[in-house]
Amino acid sequence: MRITNNFLQRETLAEIQRNLREVNTAYAQAASGLRVTKPSDDPTAAGSILQTDGKLRALAQYRRNVGAARSRLEIEEGILDQLTDLISRAREIAVGQTSATANTETRAIAREEVDRLLETVVQLGNTRFEGTYIFGGDYLDTPPFAADGSTDPARPPSGSRRVEISAGQIARTNHDGQEIFVDTGVIQALRDLSAALAADDPAAIGDAGSDLTVSLDRVQSLLGDVGARMVQLDVAESNIEALETNLRTFRSDLSEVEFEEAVTKLVNRQTALQAAFAATSRILQTTLTDYL
């Protein structure tokens, strides 16, 4: 193979170009702290980074879903606590108005309080959250309960709201109005108590008080279920945090470079470039007269 000066020049210039590219890459890594800034730097690592980024975005959505579900459950928990107090007060009224000291006048006064309790229960049933009726079920745009506590058969307050809190794990965000205010019997029991007080009927008042006891037990059961769901969200959030930490560590190992390693590589590349410059200078100055 014939080696000419032009060939040597091309080869040495190509080597300089390669060293310049490596110096530039080493400088970029040292300045940014990143080993992979574009797919061509490391196609395999870049693919893994993209997959990891997708998983991190999914975890971020799961975290938002958990937060939204927790907010709804906290609101429901507070409402169930208030409902417990209202039912307890209604039971006290029922017990008091079946005693020997009660009369028509006291029962009329008691009825007014029971009616106010019923109004408050209906208001709780029509609670709004983020612009929607939280207990509306599938119909979140209209109040689920009328002023007297009745519901529209064409738009019943039933239907679950669910969110995904991890891959393949679905959680209900709250109970609907049917479960809390109708199935527990609280609205009907308050209506019955009001009617019994208006009728001055001690036996009916006692029956309504017994129904309120049943309603209270059912509300307490719902409270327990809310607590269990909150625990489920706590576990899911802990798992999200742990997985997110692992994924971020994995991504960091793929994409980032240690500062000391980057600086060492930069110094080595600069040294190689300087050596290439020196060698090239000597080669390009060599002519036939140097041998004569």
C-alpha cells in the first residue's frame, strides 16, 4: 500500500476530528452531569430511560388518583361523623318524648328540632365537591335529594366512582347517596319520628327511635369501611413512593455520570487531543529534504 503525504494528512486530520468530538462529549458530560443526552449516545440505555420515564409518569398519575380518592374519603368521613351526631341527637329526642314527662306540647317542640335535623341531613346528602355532588352517584350535576329527603327515581343517587391507584388496582373513592342516606334508613327514620311526634303517638315515636338505632349502626359500619379504604390508599401511596425511588435510581444510573469520572474522562480526552496535535504537527512538517 502506497502511503502519501495526502493520505497521512487525511488520516491525522480525521484522528483530530475524532478526538475533538470525544473532548466535546466529555465536556458536555462534565458540564451537564448526564451520560446520555440523545439516543445516539447509547441506544440501549436511551430505550430503557424512555421506558422508565413512562413508568414514572404512570406513578405520578397514580399519586394524583390516590390524592383525589383520599380527599373524597376524608370529606365522606367528616359527613358520616356529622351524621352520627345528628342520629344520636334524634335518638335522644325519641327517648325523651316517650317518657312519662313528655306531652303534646313538648312533642310539638321536639318535632321542630327533628325537622331541622332532617334538613341538615339533606344538606349533607347534597354536599358539593369540586363542582359536583359527591353523593350523586352517576348523576353528579344535580342535587341527589329534594328538600324533604326524597329522590328522583329517574336519577337515583347511586353509582360508584372508581380510580386506578396502581397497575390493575382499582379503588372506590366514596359511597353514594343511596348507601349512606337511603339504605341506612336515616332519612326515613327521621321522617317517621317527625310524623310520630306530630301525631303525639308514643309507640310510633319509640319505633322511630329503634329505627334510628339501626341507622346509627349502619352509619358506623360505613365509617369502618371508609377507614379500611383509607388504609388501602396509604399502602398504595407507600408502594408508589418505594417504586418511584427505585425507578429514579435506575434512571440516574443509566443517564447520569459521576462528576469525578466525567472530569477524569475530559482530562484524558484533552491529553489525547494535545498528543494528536503534536504528532500531526511533526508529520506535516516532514518532507523529502529531511532525509537528504
